[in-house]
Amino acid sequence: MDLSPKTSTDISFDDFKTQILQDYKLAFSSRVCSILGRKEVLTGKAKFGIFGDGKELPQLAMARSFRNGDFRSGYYRDQTFMMALGLLNAKEFFHGLYATADIDKEPMSAGRQMGGHFLTYSLNKDGSWKNLIQQKNSSADISCTAGQMPRLLGLAQASKVYRNLPDLDASNFSDNGNEVAWGTIGNASTSEGLFFETVNAGGVLQVPMVISVWDDGYGISVPAKYHTTKEDISKLLSGFQREDDLPGYEILKVKGWDYTALMHTYENASDIAREQHVPVIIHVTELTQPQGHSTSGSHERYKSSERLQWEKEFDCNARFRQWILESGIATDKELSVIERDIRIAVRTAKKDAWSEFLAPHKHMKSSLIGILEKVAVKSVNKRFITKLKNDLIAIEEPVKKDLAKISRKALRYIIGEDFDERNVLINWVDQFLKKEQPKYSDYLYSENANKATSIEAILPTYGSGSEKVDGRVILRDNFDKIFEKYPEALVFGEDSGAIGDVNQGLEGLQKKYGEIRVSDTGIREATIIGQGIGLALRGLRPIAEIQYLDYIFYAISPLTDDLATMHYRTYGKQKAPVIVRTRGHRLEGIWHSGSQMGGLIHLLRGMYVIAPRNMTQAAGFYNTLMKSDEPALVIESLNGYRIKERKPTNLGEFCTPIGVVETLKTGTDITLVSYGSTVRIVLKVARDLAEFGIEAEVIDAQTLLPFDINHDTVKSIQKTNRLLVIDEDVPGGCSAYLVHEIIEKQGGYQYLDSPPQTLTGKAHRPAYGTDGDYFSKPNAEDIFEKVYDILHEARPSDFPKLN
């Protein structure tokens, strides 16, 4: 079947007729998938289903204007679009519904996401880029409503970057910036702030993106009047309409059941965005949801009988069929034959997918039953093991959970027994878990040779007369080297451009490298991160700057839902090596002292979280990350930009290792672990403690995700037998995480002579002013007294009570 798009300017009538019938087959096939998919959920074969029924025609129109190199950033109703491009077939659709944990059978996520979440492969097996210009591309979907919008901005901006930086090597990524980024969203989700922030930013940047709003009048059970002012998103956004002398959007409106109008509208939108680099919004109205929002409920509960009747009459597939008959393109009999054949084909695909899903489970079931039979014969608990075996036999369609539960329960009944069959069962369980667990857990981080934790350390070098400069100068000059060395690197954020960021870490770089590579943005943190994600998905190396750590929570959704999960949820098929640069710690006030690390280290699993104590360290981390291809959050010390540091001679080259702690002072009495700005205070206190006969070993964590992959901290505890973690975060925050890593994961508990302890900030945000900082966060006196008390308890004769 020829799936190449043909426009109205290059198509004959015979080709047109063929295309119409091809489109009808696709629309009808997609609809049958939706109908059967719902039944599979209701029969229990799948857990949940959300389908694209009622949205088939506009997706066909979008597919006809979608070209190689283009990117989609859509949502979970776009199955017809993916099918129209030949990127999804019926069997794969059902494998997605069943969550088949096999990337060859369920190519969208190997069962890690529910059905309806789509992607294409951007990477070769070794993690290198495919040629994205030679394929049609879809960024990996997320369920969060409007969550696809921020990344859409970056996907579109990449075309503008490639068009305006002709010397940049774009061989795998762009053809002179002619690619369009296509976004899709439901009308109700346009109520989300992420949608409005993206629309505003797209209008400011004038990037080639086309946003389709599928408008079926509802958001689950809630009608449009509760979602949208004037109940019409295109009317609401009319102020964004471009004018002769003012840039903006081209806003188009089209009925979702009008096939020819849809084709012309999408062709027009494609031309405008592709050629003029103007963003376009297509408001697709009068769509329906024949089966309601999802399998979680029936739309008959909230729609009137009049509305339900209207939806039957204006169902886009029904109207398409009627138009085909009226136009003489096919007869009712011909369409009926097509429909019959498609129903048979889709049912066959469903049956085959379910059989393929079950086959390995049934094989493992048979194997386990045989082992349990033999174990039962030898065990004193034969009756209990036989019952487990019979329970397993009774499960006609087992899943892996069934096999895991029964086999592991069986082990309980043979504790302390000694016979060969017991070892066979133990080995079966071990091998089963070893094989199956990674299918649900791997690819959280890169597993390729250039992963960030594999980049070797390169120490800073210093000349005999190395000058001491403000820390921000080291950062600035190191960024200069990065931009010189990596032409695909670019940085953007609030105040990042003209003034070189609020702390002058980018001073003068916009003048040197231009406004495309070093640019200012509006105050819009979520889409700053979205820009980074989209740009990185298209081969660029963005540094997305969030002015202060406290403001990162405006962007937490694209960070935790999209960026941090991307490598995992795509089974390693997509990557977005975004470096998020921000600053925090030890400034005076509730909202500029950011130390909310406990939340971030848990929300951002899948990224690296890095907290350097000074700017030389920070520069080294940036150099390391640029050699790798993974996302990271780097939190510079906000009060460290004016502290003097020796300027290295190998700027742009030295690399601070990720996941490695640094021992700053050796000692034998206690191990002190901290990070960021607090390290400087801990070091000062360690010197004061030495005057009282306490030799503390001071360790800088440096990176929190991951922490201490070489287990150097536990080696320190083997010497000192005591541990104190000092942290600016709230009690039970990052300090609890570090104690877990050291005591439980590294096994440090077995070397302790005193209970591990933490010294943290207070439970509240830090109050303003010098005194606010002193009484809100661990200060030097707090640390000294805490350490002294620990040593007093251990050796009271050597260290009498302090107070």
C-alpha cells in the first residue's frame, strides 16, 4: 500500500479515488480496533483503554501533510494518525493494550505505558542517532493532560535553530529547518496552564508548529462551557491571530467530519508553518466520542439523548461513508465488503496478539507445574505445595505475576528441607526474576558506553601563577570553551542573554555567539524545560536555565513526567540530553534559598541531580555532561559566584566525575557528609573541631543522583565508626535519602559504634535575613555541638559535657 502523502496539486482522479478508499479503510480499521479494544478491557484482558474513535478523519488529514523529518507531540487518541503513517498496525495496537513486555511485539514501550502512547525510534542500538530526516518522527507520549505541549515548543524551535545556523551540522536532523512540529490536544486540556504557556511562547518565538485541538465538546463528563471561555478555544485565542504588522498565529477552524475541508485545511497549515515559520492552530470542531472518554465509564451517564443522537449522525466515519456514497466513489456493497474484511483482519490481529502474549507465560507455567510436582513428592508439606500447583493449573491464562506469586510462596513450605528438587525450584525462581524484572526496570539511565557515570575524571590544572578570580568567571570562561567546542550547544533562560544571567556566569557570550545560541526567554519555566526537551530530541545540546531552584517547581511537570522518564518509557529508543542549570542554597529568604532536594531527588529519577560546592566543580560537571548524552539538573551554589577560586588552565577540558564523592579532609573520629554550599561551613567546623582533639573526615557528596557509586563513604565509616549527615533540606528530606544510601545500600550499619545521625534545616522554609538563615539552617555552632555531643556520648572522659 502506498502511504506517501499526495496533495491536491499532484493527484489524478483515479489516484484521488484510491486515496479516498485507502483512507476509509484506515479510518474503519482504527474504529474497529477501538471497539474491540474496549471489549478487551471489559473482559479483563487489559487494565484500561482510551481510544481515538471519533477523531479518525482529522488524523488522516494531518497524516497526509506530515513529511519525513517532521515530529509529532501528541496524546493518547492519535492511533489513526500512527496507522496512517504505517507506524502502527492492529496487532501492535492490541499488544500495547495487553502490555506485552517485548519491544519487538509492542514497539511503543514494551508494555511500560498503557496503550495509546506512541513513539518512533530515534536511536540505533548503540545509542547513536538515526537519520531523523529520512523518517517520520513521533516523540514519546505521556498521559498527563497538556504535558505534550512544552516539548512541542522545542521540537518546533529546533527547525528555526537549524535554519538560522547554516554552519551547524544538521545532516541527521534537519533539511534547512523545513520540518514542522505537529501537536495534538483535546479541547478540555486546553484549559491547562501548560497549553497557554506554550501557545504564548510559540507566538513570541515564531516557530513552525501546528497545534490541532480535537474538540468533541467534553472533558470526560464536563462540557465545554466549564472549560473554555465562550465555549470556543479559537475565539478565545483570537487575539493571537497574526496581523499584517504584528506576528502571531494563523488560526484555522474546520469541522471534524468534513473530509475535503480537513484535507485542504491541513495542507494550508503545513505550507504556512513549513515555509514561513509561522505557528498555526487548527480548531477541529464537531467531533464525537462514540464510546465515551475511556473504559472507566459510559458517556450515556452524562450526555443527553439529543446529544447522543447528534453524535450518531455526525460521527466522522459515518459522514465520511455517506460522502463516499454520494460522490460515487464506491457503492454500499463495495464498502460493506471492505468493512467485513477489515473486521475479520482486526479480530485475527487481536487473537494473534493475545496468543503471542500468552505463549511464553504458558510455557513457563508448564515448566513450573512440573517442578512443583517433583518438589511436592519430596516435601513434608506436600499438601500445601500440591494446592499451589493446582491453583496454577486452574489459571488458564496466566500472567507473570501469577507465576511469581505461586513459585515464591512454594519456597516458604520447603524452608530447611534438603533435596535436589528444592534447589531446582530455587534456581527457577532466581532465573525467572533475573530475566523478567529488567523488562520492567531497565533503561532508566543510559546503558551505553558514553553514559555520564562512565566519563573519566580529568583534574583541573593550574599554572605556577594561577590567579584567583570570582567563581562566576570560571563558569563564564568554561561556558565559552563549551560553546566553542560544541556548535550544537545553546543556552536560554530568564536573563540568560543580554546580561549574561543574573550572576554573570554567561557574561558577554550572547555578543560572541549570537542570540540563537545564547538567548533570553520570558518568565515561563515549564516551557523553558519544554524547549530543552524538544531541542534535545532533535540532536541539539540545550542548557535550559531556571533562574532559581525555587522556581523549578513551575517546571516540575515536564521535568518529572517527561524528561526524567523518557529513556525509561521509550525502552531506550529516545533520548533528550538536556542540562538544566539553576542555582540555590544558603541565600536569605523563603524563595531564593532553594534546598528542597528531598522532593527533587525522588521526582527526578532518570536524571542526574548534581550539587557542586563551588564553580570549578560546576564547570567540570558541565564538561562531563557534554561528553555524555543524558539529562541532568545542576544546582550551582547561589552564594558562591563571588568567592575567589584559582582559575584552571584547562577550562572546557577538566571533568568532575558523576556519582563520585570527594574526601576534602581526612579524619579518624567521625564521618561528616554534606553537599553544596553547606560543605564550606562543615569544612570550617572540622578545623575548629581539630582544636578540641576531634579529627573529622569531611566528604562532599557532589552528586545526589547517583550518590557514591564507588561506596567510598562506607570506607570512611570503617575508619571512623560514626556518621553525621549535614543537610539544608527539611528533616527527613535529602538527609534521609543519604542515610539510606550509606547505611542500608552500602552496608555502613555494620561498622557503626554510634547511631547514624542527621543535622538538617528546620521544617519550615528559611526566614529572611542573616538571622533568618542562621536560625533556619544548620550553622557552624549547630554542627560543632552536634559532633561534640556524639563524641561525648562515645568517649565522655575525653570529651566532657559541653553544656
